[in-house]
Amino acid sequence: MFIIPTKTRFKSQTNESLGRPIISGSASKAELEAAAKRYGWTRRELSVKEIREMPSGECRYHEICNPEQYNAAFTFEENKRNNKQNMLGWNVKRMWDGKATEEENQKAFAAGDRFALTYSQFVRSESNAKAITSYMEQNNLDATQVRSYIEAFEFLVPQGKLVLSPKAAGIGSEETLTGEALKIYPRLYLLLQPNKVLTPEDKLSADEWFAQHPELHETRTPPIILQKQQVATATAKHFEQAKSGTAEGQAVRFTDMGGKDYSGYPTESEKFSFKAKVRSMSATELAQRCADDPVFKKALDELK
């Protein structure tokens, strides 16, 4: 509760020390004259910029004690602003009077084109062009500015004085609307809003657009496809090896058995079972086996 008054007193003292006294708005002319003598204020010509930068006390002094110069400053500023505005108006009127330069004509054409591109529902026709142009001329609007076309558009559409195409803007199925049909159109508020003209590319479907941009196409093989290809290759190799092994097995060879070579004689670890086999055979069977299998006969001879 005491912070604000304390700061206020400090600010007043600081302003006073800087020669910027806080003078009441109800100070009399005599009090203001006395303050002027103290701070060196004099009656003189003023500008609005000076008045805006003055301390409030000095500004109040000029307002009460120097009213002619004080008011003249604001009158001059107002006249300058009006003259600038009038100059713009005269310049626009000059263009509508058929005295536009070639550069101004080009700017006007560009502004109209930008407007039509922004409002795709606007039908580019002679009747529409005349309606827009007539409104801008009657209201002395600058034809080189897009906002002038928009102002005319927003005024003429609710009155049904333009031809619009809801279909062109993607708002409805109607090719054109004008007059009473336009005035009572349920989506009139949408027809008054900017709606960009679609380019040929905008009208493409997603698939068509993607087909026209090969730089976005994925050329790498997906990981799942790579995995399937590897499995297929390994499977084919396995069956090829199995087929080769079966063909060799038909030759009844004692090879590829754990890296060992059974070319004729059993290893030491297998002699016992070989002897047991021989003992179980009759003399006739042994003779027959030796006659039929030279390798067996050799192993039997070496065993004795």
C-alpha cells in the first residue's frame, strides 16, 4: 500500500531536479507564467513533434499562454496530412481521367491479375471487369493496389452485381452465379473469401503427383525382401548339395564320414567289431564274401 506513493514522490523529485516540474492541470495562467520565468519557457512557434516531446508543464504553458502558436502547430500538421491525402486522390483521379503513365497501367494490370488469382471464384469476363472498374472509379480507388479490387469485390458480390463460379473455387457444383441467385446463395460467405486458383499440379491425384516426381521414389530393396532373397538362395544351395551327395552315395563309397577315410581297412578302434563279425560268419559265407568283395578279403588277410 505504501510502495506506489513512495515511488510517486521520488519520481516527482527527480522530475523537479531535471527541470521538469509536475504542474497541475488546473494551474492558473499566473502560475504557469511564473513557472515559465523559472524554467525559461517563452512564447514561440511550435511543431507537433516539439509539443509531443515537451514535459507536461511546458506543454500546458503553451496551451494556455501561447494558444496561437500551439493551435497553429496542429493546424499545420493536419493540413500537411490532408494535402498528402489530397495529392494521392488527385493522382488517382488523374489516372481515371485517362492520364495514367505506361508504368501505372502495367501496375494496374498486375494488381488486377493478382486479385483474380487470389479469388478463383471471380469469373474473368468483360461484365465483371466493367463492374469492378466502375466501382473503383466512382470511389476514386487506386487501381494499382490489390486492396482496391478487394474492396470493390466485397461491396458488389452481396448485391449480386458480379458473376462468380462456386465450382471453380471448389465451393459448390454451380458453374456460375449472379443476380438474385448469388445474393441468396447459402455459401455466399465462402464466395467472399480468398480462394487460390488451382494450378494443373494442384488438380493431380496423389498417385499422379507421385508418378511425376521420380526423385521421391525409393530405389533401395526393402530389408524384408532382402531377407527373403537370402533364405531362398540358401535353400536352393542346400538342395543342390543334397542332390550331389545322393548321387555320390549310389557308388557305395566309404567317404565323407567325419573327415575319415575308410579306403579298405578298419581303424584300430573298430577291429574288435570286425573280428566279431568274422567269427559270426560260416566258412561258406566268408568264402563267398571274399569272392565278392576284394576290400573285405584284403582286410581279413591283414587281420590274420
